[in-house]
Amino acid sequence: MRRKQGGMTLIGFIIVLALVGFFAYIAMRLVPMYSEYYAVKQALKGLQQEPGIANRDPGKIQDLFFRRLYISYAENVKPAHVKIERVGNGWKMSVNYEVRKPLIYNLDVVGKFSATEDLTNRGPD
């Protein structure tokens, strides 16, 4: 009785390895973009928790926001991407930005991100 050996061939293994490598490369391009977006969301949440944030002027609010982003090494958000408008008894802060990273040769991956937070905490200033 002869048994036939089963398993993956060398060509099959190389194809699987190439696919895993390709998806790892894509992940290395996408993960930093999304971690920066998470840092933006965290900075907005932190501002919302700031005591007396609704009583501050927009320039001070923007300065606090960019200080929080500086700690997180967020490089793609610029002051032109931030919009602060008065809403009722507080502020509404919107951050809309786009990140473009080269992928392969002349192909780019583009991420459009948007985050909004109401800054209405009227605690002690």
C-alpha cells in the first residue's frame, strides 16, 4: 500500500507569501492614516472635556487642539482644515482633511477624514 503525500507546492507557497506580503504592505500604508484620525478624534474628545471650553475664544481652542495633536505626531492636519463656529452656548469644531500616500509606482491611496465635536462644557474657566 502506497500513500500519496499531500501538501503545498513551492509555487503555491510563493503565491501565498506574495499575497501576504502585498496585504502587509497595504496595511503599512493605511494604519498610520487611521491612527492619525484616531488621534484627531481623541484630541476633539479631550477638548470637549476641557473645563470652560465654551467660554474660550476660537484661537485659544485651535491652539489647544494643535497642542494635543503635536503630542500624537499628527502631521497631516493643518489650521486650514479646522473650522470652529458658534452654536448656541458653545462651539462646534469640525476637522476635515485628506491624506494622500504613494502606494505603488503612480498609484496613490487617498483617505478623506472628517470629525466633529460640540464644545459646550461651561465649567469653571
